[in-house]
Amino acid sequence: MKCTGCHSEEGFRTKEIHRLGRNYYICRKCGKANRPIIWEETNPTGWAKKALAIATEVRGKFLQSLTGYKFRILIWGPSEQNMSKADIYQKRQQIRDTLREKDQDAFFSEEIPSILDALGNPLPINVAELFQTEAFDLVINLADSSGSLIEAEKFTEGLLLRCLIWLRRGSRGFQSGVATQLANIGQPPIYFDDDDIKSCIITLASEDWVHAMRTQEVNWDILEERINQYRLRRKRWIQ
């Protein structure tokens, strides 16, 4: 396995993200995170060749289906003005831009124009953000500032599986309370540290989570279609 950053083969350490059920491999030389590589047989013969042809066909159909699942995604976290959290803001940018490159509609809350009430006055921030979450499919929260921690505290229970929260490891005080609250509702955060910021694992894992949610949406729609087909057949049989 070669590192996608420095192309080194000197070795990797494993980093597991339990929430996603995935392992990532951190290059010991440059510190960059890498996804696992799935090795395929290069020149299969006999039944292995036929099996590979079937797998290729199925993957093609899946990828074709996936193109129809485009999500709106909010990226919460420290703002550009928060100079003490400049590295986290840059990570927000990286996640947003990576998702946009994959044809997903990713935005910061601050990029959405103010929502006005019936008199033309801007809604309070907490109310506006609540309505934003209704208009978006998913939320990724790099909860490393007072604002993003409050968002995690107030909105996660309503969002549940639609929200992915990153929280700095070793957090205390209010941050620790938020972590406990999230665990109590079954949505524990993914913890990160400075090494994770540098390795880009936060971006990789966030992108993988969005992709997993898109895949799950395809799965649900296929199951729903099969259930409806069964109901139709059963109705005809009863008649």
C-alpha cells in the first residue's frame, strides 16, 4: 500500500472510526490519512472471471442509481472570524469543497442569506438555523467553538441520524456536558485531536459518511419499491 500523499510504503498506523465502522490508515512518514485499498484479482479465470463480471455489472447499476441522490448538507463549525480556530475553519472549507466536487450541495450557515419574517426583519439566529436544518438533508458539525457547541446541544436530538458531530478529544466543562448529552440520546460524537486535523481524516470520514447516507437512501427506496410490488401482487390475489 502506498500513501496517497507522499507515496511512501514505510508503514501505517490504523485509526478506527467506530461511528462509521471504518478503518483509516495514517502514513507514518507524512501523517496523511488513507482509505483502505480493496485488492482485486488482476487476471481471473473460470468462475472467478464470471463472478467479477457480475460484480462489475452490479456496481455499474449501483453507481447509476446513486447519481440521482443529491443531498443538501450544512457544515457547522468555527467561523472565518474566529482566528484561534483557523485550522478548524479551513477543515470546514475542505469538507464543503470536497462534497461540492462530488456534486453535493454543501453550504455554511453563514452562506445562506438571512431569513426574513412577515415584517421583513431577520429571524433570530437559533430560529433561522432551525428552519435551515429543515431545508437541508444532512448536517456536519465541527463543534469546536461556542456557537457550534450550542448548535450541537440544541439541534442534534431533532436531527438524530442526519447529523455527524466532531468534538475535540479531552474536552471539559460545557463541551464535556454536550458530549454526555449526545451519548445519552444515542448520538455520541466522533472525537478528534490535532493529529487528525493534519491528517485530513476528518474530511475523509465526513465524505464517507455522506456517501454512506446516500447509499442507505438507495437501499431504502429499493426496499420500499419491493414492498409496494408485494402489496400489489397480494391485493390482486385477494381480489
